[in-house]
Amino acid sequence: MTSITATPVQIGSEVRATGPHPAARPSSEDPWYSPRFYIDAGGLIPRDFEPLCVAWSSANHTYLSPDQGFLMTYGLIPRTVTTELGQEIRWDDPSTPRYDVVISLPVSIYDFPAISPAYVKIHRDYLQDYSALRGLSLVQVYYVEAWQDPPSDMENFYQLHGGDRVYLPGRMLRIYRQEGPTSFLAQVWGSRELITPSISPITEGRWDYGELTWPGIDKPVTEDLASSPGLPHAYVTDAVLGRYEGRPEFKIHPESL
């Protein structure tokens, strides 16, 4: 991780894809199309970076989505919610249950000069858990540009570096002079460390149900014993069932045996 974010090299700032349509017509030498997503690693590693969010653009529309492998890892299920920005997709973990683990506004539309927002938000504890499960670090990559009237030292910087690339730890900077002497374009490509593999707050102990001492059963009730067909029925009060009534993710059948 330190070697990536501290190395003076330009790392890609956006998700690239081999689509949304095949970039070239298959040939007899290479007849197969292989869709994939990646972020340019700038030669730091043999392969490109694996994105946690995927994206593609078509006809001034950009689609942004959490990676399907991440969603599947936690069994997240989507639902839609109308907000002032549009139709959000909210991904819930029904096994807990836990809501809004991931929130995404999937489509950004570019209509010059305006562009609508799109985003993916993921709870940090799930990101930490995923990093631990995969044994991989999470790195944020970014790109920023701005036109600005030059401060007093900008002219000196430009005279020294011109339009050349200036490499700093974890960042690459370029300065361009706009036509005329009064404004400069500053561009920055960068990366920063987010999460490294350590604790597993979601998965650790998730299937360790422990043991339960139950009246009428002469040995501790473990997960295996509770799943055995010969175990007698257990009964709970209406006060317990009432906590789950009216919630769409649960079905309560109080008369069933």
C-alpha cells in the first residue's frame, strides 16, 4: 500500500471498460470478446487495479454501480427509493437485517454545460470486512482540475516546469497556461490509502451461534442439534413475534406448527 500511494507515478483516475460495445470487431485471429473493468495502475503492478465500483458511458449517459462480486459476498438485495436527486438503489442485508449497506444513484447525464450526479456509498465496516476477506487494500483514486487566475508564485512555477508533468508522492500535477497571460489550468491525478486488511467486523463469528441451554433438552443446543429433525418445537410469546410483524422482509405465521 505504501509503495503505491507514495510512488511518484500517474495512476488512472477512472474506471475503464472493454465496452459498452466491443471496441473492435472480432477477427479470425482473436474471435472472442472478453468484457472487463479495470483502473490503470501506471505500471506499478503486473495487472491493472480491480475496481470496487464499475462504470461505463454511452451517448452522454454514465452508469455507475457497485461491483456484483461485492454485493454477492454479503447477499445484498436492492430496493428503489425516490429522492430529490432521482431513483436511488439501496442495498440491504436481509440476513441481519441491516438496511442501506450500499446506496447508489446509478445514472449521470451530461447535457452541456450541466451534468447530473451519480454515486455509490458503502458503509465502511463492510469495506473493512471485504478488504480482510480478499486480503486486498482499498485505494481511492481521483482527478481534479480547475481554471484559476494565478497567485503570485504560479508564474514562477510555470516558468520552472512549464507544461511538464510534476510527480509527487501519490500525485501527478500538470499546469497549462490558458491562451492569454491571465489564467492557468491545474490538473491533479492522485491516490490515497483508504483501508488495509485487518479486522473482519461483518463476517468474523457470523456463523458461530454458540450453545443454548434449553429446558427439557439434556444437552447444550448447538447449530447442528437445532437443525436436526428430531428436536422438539420451541415456542415464543406474541411479544417477540410482534417485533417482526408489519416488516415486509419477514413473514409471520403464528398458527403454524
